[in-house]
Amino acid sequence: VISAIFLMFIASIFSFLLINAFPGDIAPLIAELRGGYVTQDIVDQVAEEYGLNDPVVERYFRWLSDVSNGNLGYSFRTGEEVSVELKNRLLPTLTFIGLGGLLSIVIAVTLSFCGAYWPGSFIDKFTRGFALINISIPKFFMAAMLIYFFGVIFDIFPTFGFKGPSSWILPAVTIALVSGSKQSRLARVKLEETMTRPYVLTAMSKGFGRERILFRDALPNIVPIVITSFGMDLGFMAQAAIIVEPIFSWHGIGAYFVQSVRYRDLAVLQS
């Protein structure tokens, strides 16, 4: 526990220094966001108000004290409490990640099962190639392709913003294709290992069909592997949200942080 707290403390120092090392003065940008004619006096007033002229060490410990008390500060851009903004955007992101996770499990089990059921066939080669392509394609490109085909060409799903439950589909599929394809490779290895076990070989020698063996013996062994892999992939999905949410104009935490980087909203980035 002590080592974990120490690592978090060191990580907070590096992240704080990195965020505050952005080139340029942020005070004029804050003044411009407030509107009106910006003078040097107004810029100086903003810098004094936010303590931007204080030494970085002093600012760090002030920030650390506020965060320890649950105060994440106020957004420079919106003027709202960061904690309130994050709370309002948490549900869309959790919905996006949760649905993407469920779809990734379905994709992983389907790809691995089809490959194992028809080993060496065209379907086997197709599922392997399909998984490899999904893993290799950048997420932003995959999102753009899904928007183009299913939002523009075929006009099946909404492409931007929230217009009902159907708006969840394309963002969730974007991360599910990548995550599910990675999980399918692990599941395929487990399936191949299961099919060589003595009790499976014995069942095959007694005339039991491959379909029955896969469903009864092999499939129950790969589902826990896929679910565990999904749990390990949650960090990837959270990172994917930062890329995918802005593309679909999804008002979640990922898009919020991207906007904060654009406007150098330190209070949000430091949270």
C-alpha cells in the first residue's frame, strides 16, 4: 500500500510538471475565453487570480491539497466545477465502454469458434485475416470508415452526437472490433489447446461430433479467458475513448479531455 501511494505521488509530480510545461502563457487565453477586449492589465489580473505567477512547487502543493479534499477546481473554459463536468460526462463514456466491451466478447468468441470449427478452411483464414486487419488499423481510421459506410453510404446509424440508443452502435463497434480481435487470438489458442486434450480426443474417437465437443467442452473453457481479457482491456478502451469520442461528437470524458488539451484547460488536465 505504501509503495502504491509513493508511486502515485511520483506520478502526480511528473504529470503536473508535464502539463504545466506547455509552451506559452495561458493567462491571455483564459482572458480571451471570458470575452471582451483583452488588455495587459486583464491578463495580469487573470494570472494573479489563478496563481499562475507563483512558483511551480507552490502551485503543485496547492493543487495536491485541493485534490486531497475532493476539490478539482474550476474549468478555465466553461467556468464550471471540474468534478461536476466529469460526473455529467461519466455515464456516456461508461455506456460507450460497456457496450463496446460486450460486443468485443461476442466478436472474440465468434471469430475463435468459427476458426476452430472449420480449421484450415476459407472461413478459418478469413477470421484470422479479419482479426489481424482490425488490430492493425488505427482507431480513428476505423471510426471514419464506419461513419462513411454505415452513416453516409447506407445511412443506417447516426454518425454525430446522441440521437437515441442507435447512436451508441458505431462508437461501440469501433473499439469492439479492435478489442474483440485481440481477444479472439487468445481464445483461438485456448481452443486449439483444448481440442488436443485427452478427454476431447477420447470423445472424438467415440464418434462424438466436432460441433458437440466444441459447444460442450471447448466453448466453456474460452469464455472465462475472453472475459478476463476484457477486464485487462479496460485501460485500452478508456484510452480509445479519447480518440473515438471526439470523432462521433460524443459528449463523454474522452472528448472533454481532448477539448481541454486544445484550450489548455489546466484544471481539467490536472484532474
